[in-house]
Amino acid sequence: MTMHKEGDFDIDIKHLSKIEGHTDLEVRVKDGKVQYAHLKISESKRFFTQGVRGKPALSVAQLVSRICGTCSIAHLQCCIEAVEDAIGVQPSEQTILLRHLTNDGLMIRDHAMHLYIFTLPDIMNADSVLEIAERDRSLIEKALEVKSAGNELSKLVAGRSVHAPYPQVGGFTKVPSNDDARKMAHILHHAREHAIEFVELFRERMPFFSRKTHFIALKNPNYEFIGGELCSSEGYCIPHKDFWNHLDRVVVPYSQATGFEFEGREYMVGALSRMNLNKDALHQNTRRDLASTLSLFPSSNIYMNNLAQAVEIVHCIDHAIERLESFDFKPEPYKAPQVKAGTGIGVTEAPRGTLYYALKVNEQGQIDYINLVIPTAQNFINIEKDIAQVVQESYDAGRSKEEISMEVEKLVRAYDPCMSCATHFLKLKWKETKGTPRRPKNPWLLRTGKTLQ
């Protein structure tokens, strides 16, 4: 941090800690007013969208799942959905249920990692989870049990918790037995007790910071992470295929990632958006046992994103238990579907927010083009605006520069950003425009006329 005359200072944080991936932060304050807040994602471009061209459509989902270990299953499932949409495949009822269970496992283990390993030290005034373990070993043991339950669910249903091999276009290569499903439900019952304890812990210690913004998420009858419509906190919903007509890509010259605006303004995706828009669709047992917590939503407090994640863990456990105990799993031999030319859209709720895929399959059954819109890239502009406001409010309240820096780090972590996912490469046709940029009419040539200043 650099100090200048009274009311002037810079915050320069290299490699923000306890997040997925690498990023730096630079904030400039002059005469007591924030001039800018720049989040500089420093990871190199990944070139996945170029690297999968010409690859077989039936195998490309396994390739893009390597974009990130943490978000692996979200990329896998979203790409599978896009390929199925392109070639006209309708999966079976059992396949859809297995995909829901796969998402349940992903959310449990991923939210647990973020909340219990990265964020818990923030709310308990500890340097790391190791310091918390010295104070209360049992708390960390409970945290690891919840995360382990998510890992085990993913392994049972999808084959692995990272880079899962069972989910394929059109089905699963292996189906769990009813005995194994019931055993898994028993494990989840026990983990549920601890997950509820953590909901109460995060609720009691939740910081407050509020800035009005626009929330967007999938909305459907059972709070699922696939299916339904894209809905806005402003009261309207749009079909998946129309998303591109509302989106503006924004160039961020000081970062390896780009930003996005929806209808010309910043917005937020993620657990808080999902909870604000769809909390009434949570599992009935979750609503029953967490009624007082759910009364706090909708909220514009970004730190409530962490509380929403804690609630989602309980919801996913409840949904998974119900499915594992009641569904009659039957062997369903996998047969690769016939591939034909077409275009497809995939939309899923990843742990960090809504993930979008658009792709083209050619007559040879190969990928001609693929386009991704990542949750962290969608939240980019919103994060920076939140940082600027929290720095201004903290300065006006007389906090020290060290305290301000810590608050900024906590704020960024509250979004649970994944920098590795955000740095994929997208080839564009640039078109500079004046005034409001023209809406793109298709997902293949996403144009931009904006550069973040």
C-alpha cells in the first residue's frame, strides 16, 4: 500500500488469497474519493474455445471439463446439454435424475470448500483454517465431513468428484445400485446436521454491505441447477436462446478476463441471485428447518452470498436424500447417439453462477465453434463497483488502510470467484460503436463497443 498526502492512497494487493485462481487488486483514492478499483486477473489465456474446434462433439465435454478442477462438473454438464440441444437428443428420466444428483454433489463439495476453507477464517477473525483448527478441532472435522459427503456423492453418481467420467451425451456409462444409493443417503443424513450448524454460524457472523444491483439466475419449480428460465430480479424471464440478445461484452484492458453487462448494466449471478429469485422452490425440509434464515432473503448484501451457499448445501443434501431413497435405479446400458449438424445452447447453474455454452456441430460430427460465458466474468464489473463503494465507505468511517485492505479481500471472496474459468479465449469481430451498443443477434459473433475505463 502506498501513502501520499492526506486523503490520497493506493491499495495494491498482489495475489488475493483464498480464492480460486490468481488475481491482483489496485485501488486509487485521491482527495478522499475513490478514483477507481481495478481487479486484475493475471492468469494466462487458456485457448479452450480454439483448442476444441474439430474435436468430436460426443467427447468435447470431457475436454472443456478440464477448464477448471473446481468447476469441472459444471462445465461438463453444460457442454453435454449444448451438444444434446445441437443434435436433438432427449435424455431419459433416469439420466436427468442422475444429472440432478451430480449437481447436488458438486454444490455440496464446492460450497463446502469455499465456505469452510476460504471464508470461515474471515468471519472468525483467523488467518487460516489451520488457526481455527487449533481453537476448535471439532468444527473443522464437521466441515470436512460435509465436504466429504459431497465428494462421495459425486463419485457414486458421476465416477469422480473432479473430471467425472460417467456423464455422457445422451446418458451415463454407469448407474448406481439401489443398495449403494441408500448407503449414500445415510451418509448425507449425518452430514446434514453439520451443514445446518454452519448455516447458523454464518448467519450469526455475517458482515453487512449493500449496493443495489441486478440479479439473474435460472428459476424453476424445484430449485434445480439445470432447466427452467433465465429470470431477473426486475420481474421478467427470458428463454435460454434469447440470452445473447441481452448481453454486452465489455473489454477490461488491465485484466486477462473480460466483463459482461446485461441490458447495458452490471449484474450478479451466483447463490445470492438464485436465493433472491427462487427461495420458495427450495426443498420442503430445507424451508422447514431454515425458515428464519430464509426470511433474510431477498437481500442486496453481497456477504449474504455466503449464507445462500450454506443454505444451498442443506437444500442439495435434502434433494439428494429424497432421490437416493425413493428412486428405483435400473441398469441402462449406454449407447452413443447419432450425431448430426446443428447448433445448441447449454445453461446450468455452476456454484459461482449461471454458466452458458453455445456451440455448432458440423456434418462430420465435429465442433465448428464454441462460446462460453463464465460466471466470474459476468460478476466482474459488479465486483469492481462493490470494491469502490466499500473502500469509500470504509475510508469515510475512519478505518485504517490495513483494515480497508482486509475488507476488500473479504468482499472479493464473498463472490467466490473462479479466475481460472474466467480467462478462456474468445475470438471476436470488433466493432466500435457510439452510444448504446447494438445487441448481438447470434451467439457466434458476439460484438462489443465498450471498454471499461
